[in-house]
Amino acid sequence: MKSSPQQNGTRFNFVLIHGAWHGGWVWRFVADELIARGHRVVAPTMTGLGERHHLIASVTSLDVNIEDIVNVIETEELNDAVLVGHSYGGLVASGVADRIAHMLRTIVFLDSLLAQSGQSAFDVLPASVVDERMASVGASGQAIAMPVNDLKGTGIPDDHPQAEWVRRRLTPHPLATYTTPLQLEAPLGNGLPCTYVHCANPSYDTLAPVREQVRSHRPDWGWESIDTGHDAMVLAPELLADLLERLAAASRAAD
């Protein structure tokens, strides 16, 4: 039986950033688990996605989504926050840390896309993936969004109990967030403790170059593997909550 965070005196502020085509809704099960353990959890939906998909035309750059999260953290006064960026959300988390590192405790890059300052997501992804996504934009007859590609890349099998729940909530993703560069003033992570989490079963091949960069060039970052697919928050919410809680506690112990 897990001990209560209140009993241990360990209550954390978690800010959970969703990935492309998703919304804050995808964190529901992890948020419920962490809240039940006594933590504060915020899982915003970024502009142009989820219940805010009607605003997609206003997402003219990656900076719009970065500002979404910065504004939530500042408005909610989420000091000492554990920032978790999933997939595309890793780019957003990187921008948030660059702007308000003083409000953050640690960053967890959950099977994240990462880029250096001056690079866009499409600069980092394999050329075949970029070509596929741009072809889907062209075939859709519009120019502002990458269409939903069913459950491809999520790691969620068609027969999973939550497959239909996820499928009917996915929305087109603002293309500008993948074509405009990430602009950082400080080195990636901005001096904060960072951990990269690899969702290893099945592994998302699209992110293999990113993982190799982390393993080769980020010796100061933590590294974790979790036995689940890319959308870990749907596939293994309790396992992921355990990991996030442990990483948050480790960041406090390191103080």
C-alpha cells in the first residue's frame, strides 16, 4: 500500500503537457491517480487542440503553445512545479523552462521530441516522417493543420479498452508549431534537473534519433525506461504516476 503524500510531507505541483493531436484530457487517469495521492495537478489543453481546436488558426508559431503553459503556471502560482512534457510537449516544456525556470523544480521529458535553439520539430524528425505529414496536409485541402492519423504512433492497440475514447478526442494539430523554430536564451533545460523517459514497449521509432542524442550528449540528465508504449498516460497510468512521483521526490532529496 502506498504511503500518503500528506503523511510524508511530500506534496508536489505537477504540470502535465500533452502531445500533438491530443489535449489535456489525455492525462485524466494519471491526474486522478496523482490527486488521490495528495498532489496538485494541472493538465492544460494548448491553444488549437482538444476543446480549444476552434482556435487553431490563431496558432501561428510554437511560441503560442509555450505561452499557454507559461501563463497557466504564472496565473495558478504553481511554484516549484514538476514540469512533464510528452512527445511534442517536450518542445513546449523546453520553451517554458527557458522563460520561467525559477518557478520549476525539475523537468520530465516523457518520450519527448527535443530540439536545439533555432531548430524546428521538422528539422529534428526523420525526413520520411516530415514528408508523410506534409503529404497529409496537402491531401487535406487546407494548410494550417496536420490531420489526425488515427492511433498511429500512440502505441495504443485497436483492442485497448480506451482506444475509442482516445480516437474520438484526437484533433488536427497546428502545423506552425512544427515548422517554426524553438528559440531559447539559455541551454536546453536551463540548468534544471532533467530526466528523459523512454516508453520502451513498444518503442516509438520516430523518436530514435532524439533518444540517441540524449544518451550521447546529455550525461547530466537522468534516464528512465518504462514498460509501456508512447501514450503511457493511457496505457499505464498508475505505472507512470509512480514514476513521476518518484522523480519528483528524488528532485526534492537532491536539494
